Amino acid sequence: MRRVSEDDPYLWLEDVEGAEALEWVAERNAETRAELAADAGFDARKQRLREVLDASDRIPYTTRRGAYLYNFWRDADHVRGVWRRTTLEQYRKDLPEWEVLLDVDALAAAEGEKWMWAGARVRRPGYDRALVCLSRDGGDAVVVREYDLASRAFVEDGFRVAEGKTRIGWIDDDTVFVGAELGPDSVTDSGYPRTVRRWRRGTPLEDAALVFEAETADVSAWGTHDPTPGYERDFVGRSLDFFRSEQFLLAADGTLVRIDVPEDAEAYAHRDHLVVTLKSDWLGHRAGSLLAFGFDAFLAGGRDAEVLFAPDPRTALAGHSWTRRHLILETMRDVTTHIEVLTPAPGGGWTREPLADVPALSAVSVVDTDPDVSDEYFLDVSGFLQPSTLHRGVVGGDSEILKEAPARFDTAGLAVAQHFATSRDGTRVPYFVIGPDHASTGPGPALLYGYGGFEVSLTPFYGAVTGRGWLERGGTHVIANIRGGGEYGPAWHQAALGAHRTRAFDDFAAVAEDLVARGITTPAMLGAAGGSNGGLLMGAMLTRHPELFGAIVAQVPLLDMLRFHRLLAGASWIAEYGDPDDEADRAHLGALSPYHRLAADRTYPPVLLMTSTRDDRVHPGHARKAAARLRELGHRVLFHENTGGGHAGAGDNEQSAHNNALVHTFLWRNLGT
């Protein structure tokens, strides 16, 4: 097998804005446009997908801040979107009256910039000012501007930070913690802030007092203030890598008191509690457990924990959220979610009771709570064929249905099933199948999706775009819960780290083979799709198991595993994959790297590679170089690079509809009957 040498002939395609590279991108985009966008059904397909994305009767999910519910909204009339708020009384109505706080389209037009919304840090407890983050065309880097919610205007002499991967948060009315790019020594090798400063209003950022500093080899540093009345505390910390961190209580005199939990644990303070999520065994408790300690007792050396959740081989922690007096616990059992309420008892211990019934093969998630004030909660319940229903309730009181999303695609004849495939090493791998009854229809086109990394779990969801673009036309959609994800807790993730990444690849291939064995599809009618780390998975399927698939789509993919650490945020993922500069890791990374496994003497299925010029997380060079290499070797490849959109690949609903129409046109051309 011919491999790409260290003298990579396509390094010039890593020059993101280089004239030669952009000319090459334009040529590839034109080829893809001519082949896919010129398809007779493309425009109609794109329009139907755009209708889903722009629909005015979508659920406008909100975040409570004081008396108001805040929402960010995009549709056909608000391409870049509006930040707005309303009251609960209004929100209960079919057509609430919204107070628009910031019109991003108007701001972009006035300033001649392709601004995109990147969130806001609203000051507690007054909820009167915000630190608004704006991204240029979808990148992770943002500019920060202080915003007055009463006057609905930016504060002329307020806090402002130039573009960068800034971390910022309120301490009090006139002070913030900030990590910003202030020269080459102020960022880590991963491109994130290395320092934490206490910045007072009206003073230059460069003069802000340094309170904490991470190492250059760390991922990032951070600082945060807890404004909970009676529990005001400051914390700083550093991310040693993607999964390990150190956290300190920052005393008023600048003294640092380490929160002495394992480096791979997640820990935070909530009122009297220190809450710890374990990723490895500790103090006799299993990895995946959720523990609560008395905060002051823990700092004094006490290690007696209340066990809020303990995993078993089929059940894992999915998340948790506080209300004023309770903890809402989300768990997964064989990737179906369950939810219950835990309440600390006055004499010690916790009581438990179910919060809501969740249909089988469905998902429930806590959308919002208000832990400072009340026991209010908002829950979203959905399934693969079940549109979302938004519930509001008060723990111990009544609940109500606030919003119900309408059906977006025809589900007649469709069903959902869960199966288990057996991977190469005997591991049972769950996967969901959404589609027609193949016992009566026989094999048909199927699309297999996976991710398998960073402890990300793929739970049931209502995918209207996939429903219209794939299911409604007779296709079957399959979600593979492979190792590397978090579906069965930390061990499921850790099983596919580093040199063991091939286990995730084996799991995905096992699901593909099981689909054929069950008569659901055939290799010629089976497509695979994934993005980001899932794009690495697609590259692995292309180069390791091309015989299993009739077409492959890789979006914003990670493909060059020998240079990923030198490109944008890549150094932050060394803990997941390994270090190419470490000889102990370089061998397995070279063997994993799809870019370096491409060969002329293999038969590959057609492949569509998609990326974004403005992706400042996974470098567009990964997709560009792989496409160039495939073309050189004489293989069928289409390439599409959106000029904006960042790591999401699309900056607005028009771009998203276009990208999805390209994907579904490509898949139906190669897999459809």
C-alpha cells in the first residue's frame, strides 16, 4: 500500500484563506454543484428541508433569567436571528408577544460583518446586563460586548474584548473574570486562554490583575464566580487535557485551595454541597457514580459521600440539574432515558421518586431550571417518530404541557426497534433502527450514523430533516451506539481511547454487517454518515471496510491523524487519540489515519466530503487534503466547502438546507432503488 510521505504534497491546502487553496475549493464546489445541485429534484428537496428549519410553529426553547424567558430564534425573516424574551404568561400562548433585545441581522447589516450569535452571559441576580458573544461567520472565536437589557443597547464604555476564544463571566457589577488572547504567551498550544484575570470596569484589559495561570501544554484556564446568595465563592482551574483538570477555591487574599478530587472527575459546588461525577474508581465508589459531599467538610478533610447515582452494566448517568430544593437526575438504561427527583432529607440521606413517565425508546431532557429561586422545571420529551413535547412543572406540584411540536414528516408504515450487534471482541453494541418493516418490504436503502468519541451519547431524537429527506422516501435510518461514546458510562468511552480507537471502528462495522444479516439492507444500499470525530469514523470505514458500504458522507471530518495536533484546536484532543509527536503513539496514529491509508489499489464507495472555511475547530485542510488525495488516486469523490458556518458547517437555515439537500441527493443517487 502506497502511503503519503512526511513530505505531504497537499500541505498547501492547509492555508485556509490562501488564494491557490480557495481556487481549488471553488473548482471542487463547482463540480459538486454541477453533479448534485443540478439534480432535477434538488430545488424541491432543499425547499422542503428549508420549510422544516424555518417553521414558525417550532418550539422556541427558553432559558429563565429572573422574570423573563429568553430565546434565540432564526427563521426566513431572521436569517441570523434575534435574541428575545417574554414572560411565562405570554409563553403559554400560541403566539407569544416577544420583546426583541438584539436583532443580529440588523447588527450585521449596520456593521458590514457576518455576525452570528454565540451566546450571552447575563449578570445574576439582577439580570440587567449581559456579556454578548458574537462570532464572525460561525467560528469558535468571538468578540465580546457588554449589553444593557433595559435600554436594549450595547454599553458604549462597557466591557469589550477583541476576537478570540475568550472565556468571560461576571463577578459583580463592575468586575469580570476573563481569559483572553493578549499575545502569543496568553494562549495554550490548543489556542485557548492560558490565564485568568480579574478585570475592573474602566481599566485596560492588559492591566487586569492576573489571578491564575495554566501551562502552555494545558488545554485552557478558567475562572468563575458563584453568586448564589449566602454562598458567594470564586473558583479557578485549568484543563490539563480534554478529560483531566484541576480546580481551586480562590480565597479573597488570592490563596488557592485545591478541590482534592481525581483529575478525571467533574466537580462543582452547589450551596452546601460539593458534587462529583467520577470517571474512575475513587474512595470505594465506581466510575460513573454521582456523589455529594458537604462542601466545608470536604475542604476540612472529610470524605463521607452521599451516593446520588451508582451505575450498573446497563445503566449510566445522562445528566442532572438542580432546582431550589431538589436534584433532577437523568439516567440511561440501554440508551433509553429515565428521570427522577432526589431530595436531601433534613437528617441526612436523600429521598427519590419518579418525575415523569418516558415512553420506551424515547428521550427526556431537562431544558431549564431556576436553582436560585424555585423548583420550576422544563422538560422536553421526544422520540425518533415522536415530535417534541415541552412540559413545565414544579417539583411536588402540578405540571402542564406548554408546547407541542407538530409532525414534520409522514410516519405511516414506520417503526422503531433496538437491536444489538456483536463486535469483533464479543462486545454487544446497541443500535436503533427507524424505518419500514423489512420483513415485508425486503432490504432497502439504509443510512447508518455514528460518532463514537469524547463520551458523547446518541440518544433518541426527532429528526425532522432526516425524516423528510430520508425516511419519508422509504429509507431506513440507523443510529449506532458504539464505544467511545458515553451510552454506558466512562468505561464505554475509555474502551476506545488512543490505540484502542479501532474498537469503535469494529463496533460500527459490526452494526453494518448485522443490518445486512437481518435483511434490512445490502452493502450496495447501505450508506454511512458522520461529522467531526464521526468524520474520522467515516474515514476509517472508507479505508478499512469499503466493501460494507455503497456511499459515505464525512462532514467537517478529522482525517490526518499525524498532523491534527498542529491544526487549530487539535492539540486539545491528544487525550482522546494520542500524541503524534510521541513515538509510543505515532505508530497507532499512523495506522488509524484515514488520510495516510488511502491507496490506488483499493475499491472505495463514492464519498462526499464536506467542510467549512470558517471552521476554526477542525481544520478544513483535513477534508481538502483527503479529497485531493482521492482524486489523485483516481477514486470517486465529491467535495463541498461552505464559506461560513464554523464547525456546524452552516451559518443559517439556507446553508443548512442546502448542505442537507446535497447529502440526501448524493445518498439517493448512490443507494436508492
